[in-house]
Amino acid sequence: MTTAQRVSTPLTEPATEGLDPEQRRNLQQHRLRRLVQRLLETGGVQAARLRDCGVERGVDVSLEELHELPFVTKQDFWEYYPFGLRAAPEDDIVCVHGTSGTRGRPTLAPYTAHDLDVWSRVMARALGGAGATRRSTVHSAYSYGLFTGGLGVHHGATRLGATALPAAGSATDRQARLLLDLRPDVLCCTPSYALYLGESLRYTGITPDQLPPRVGLFGAEPWTEEMRLEIEQLLGLEALNIYGLTEIIGPGVACESLDSAGMLNIAEDHFYPEVVGPDGVPLPEGEAGELVFTTLTKTGLPLLRYRTGDIASISGPVPDSPRTLRRMTRVLGRRDDMLVIRGVNVFPTEIETVLLTDPRVAPHYVVVEDRRDPSHPELRVGVEQHSPAEDTETLERDLAVALRERLGITCVVRVLEPNRLPRAEDGEKPEKGSPRPIRWDHGAAPLPGLE
């Protein structure tokens, strides 16, 4: 199945999704000044940085000068853990979400009732853009808990008036039973779990034409166009991309719609986007760099120019589309996942693009950064073959050639037997994409067969 990007879907919130861009910019300017004023009145680290820049009032700033204001980074969440960036009274906080964290502490985000209202609105838009309606049943196989995926989808489905099916990250046989018995038309989970679910269903003899979902919203980890095609073939649905992060709101910051030409509509009336280079300088439209978001309407954890670490580019709306929102590409990689091998910059998603183009390769792989010899680092790529009958030597050689042509460097490719690599068996989000490169500095290979 191919993704039909020419199907027009009704706007869930016409007054905001279809607003004239100039009027939206005026709204963004007003909300930016209100945000800055709130930060200054609250005090704390963001207020201090604003005053260091000479900003004493919200009216002192404009969108044209936004690039001159200071960033907020992940480091700030670690240094001011748990709630040093909170800008609302403790009594106004109604829930807390967070990520698992990489330094032994989660990244926590407090939400007010107003924040939950914003979140449910942008998620309802996302579902509506995928064709969901009040008559839809939305099967959410994201995990529920601190991770924002499950409850984000749930908030959006109920706001839309659809039926929410909180399947969470439960056993796959139960997921299959719910899909077959309750016939949901929308499936939401991570793309890696969608692959696992599709393979499991195929193994039990359930074919795509027996599955009810006609569209899926998949996010929480970077994935490629090649993975989209794999998911669509396994599950017989349209696979759309949804983007978000806990620090900003959760899923719903941006989402692909059936008519967005493969890019993701940004809820830019609530989350103002920028793209910057490694030096923090803004990049022109269409050029890939690090995404930066300013939360124009959040009250619990408002952030001015948060550096996400995600790499993407931004373009205008689809010409003549009723949706006038700017769009972003899928996440191309993460700034901290970029590998530099013998002077060449490599993102794991580039490797995935090559691997999943080859029909002999199963959609499971591992990337190992071999630094045992610091003077000559190597990339080792382990892949699974679809069938153990394949000629592994030929496949390894073909993939090595394809990777060299794409990346500009030579990789060591090892073809492994089916089911040798770990699977994503629940709906939880990995901390930094999927799968992360493994660094091999010394000792035995991190996975047998990669020597």
C-alpha cells in the first residue's frame, strides 16, 4: 500500500489550522510577548537569562529578534531537577509526565489543566488529519505512564469525540484479539512495535486484509520511508508520522495528515519552530538542522527556544491546501546520534534507508561504532535476513556496496539468522531513537556474529 497524500481531510479546528499566515504570525507575536512576560514575572533561570540580554518586559521582544534570545537545553532539566523550570504555582499542577532519562534521573514536565487542554486540542487535530472522526475507534498501543505517548493519544481521541481503546503495551496476542474483535480504524504505537506486531500477526496466519485499521499514527522514534512501506505491507494501512517530546507537550507538536504531502503539520500557533545549525544560528527554510521550539501557550513548563536535538527541516504549507500550517520533515536523526567516521558525518537513519530498500533484509538491524582502534574507526552493521536460505556472502557484499555509495565510507556488514536481534515488544519509547548506535571500545563484540 502506498501513502495517499492527495486525500483531503476536514480541519478539526478550521479557525486555527486554516488561519491566514499573516494573522497567525500576529497571534504568535502576541503569545511570544505574553510568554516572555510570564517568565520574567515568575523569575528563575529563564528570567535571569532574559534580563542578561537586556529584556525587561514582554513587549521588548519580537519574532524577528527571537534568534537573539537564549536557548533552553536538556542540560537545564538536569541541573534544575526536578521542577526548577516550572512557572506555575504548585497548586495549579494537575499531572506530571517524563522520560526515562540518561543520567539516572527522569526528565520531568509538570502540566496545568490549561496545558492538558492544549495537548488534547493538538492531538485531536492530529487524529482528525489522519481521517479519524467521532465514529472512530482509536487503538493506542503506546505505553501508559510517565511516557506521554499513551495518554497523549487518549486525550486527543476523547477530545475528538472518538472511542479511545487504551490497549497500552500489553501482550501482542491481546492486541491482536482487540484488533479483530473491536475493529478499530486507527492504530497508534511506535513504528518499531508496529513492525513487531505486523510480523507476529503474519506468523499466526492473520493477513493484512483481515485487519481493520485503515490508518496508523506512529512516532516516538525516528523512522524512514522504507520502514513506512514495511509497516504498510504488514498491517495493510496508511502509516503516518507523528512527532512530539515531553519537554514541549508530548505527541501532537506536529503530525502528518493525509493531505500534507509526506511532511508533518506543525501546531505552530502553540509551538513556534526554528531550525538552527551547530553554532545556534538560524538556518533558511528547507535546510536541515536542529529543531528548536518555543512553547507559546504552555503555563506549567513554558520554554523559550528549547533545543530538541532532533534534526529536520521546515517548509511552508502545501500550496492551495486548507491547512495553512508550516510543515516539518520527519526527524532525520539526532544531533547526539550523529557519528563521525573518518571525517564523514553519518546518521543511523541513512543506514536504515539503505538496508530496508533491499527485499532480502528483515526490518531489524544494529549499528556498531567500532572504536577499538582509535586511528581507524569502523562502522559495523548487523542485519537479519528474511530467509535463512539467502546467500549471506552475496548479501553482505551487496549491502556493503550500497552503504558505501550512500554514506561515502566502507562498512563491515554481517548478515545474521532470523530472530537474532532484539525486538520492541511493547509500546514504550526508547530514550534516543531506535535503534541507537552501540559503541565498541574494547572486549568481545556487543553481539555475537559482528566480529
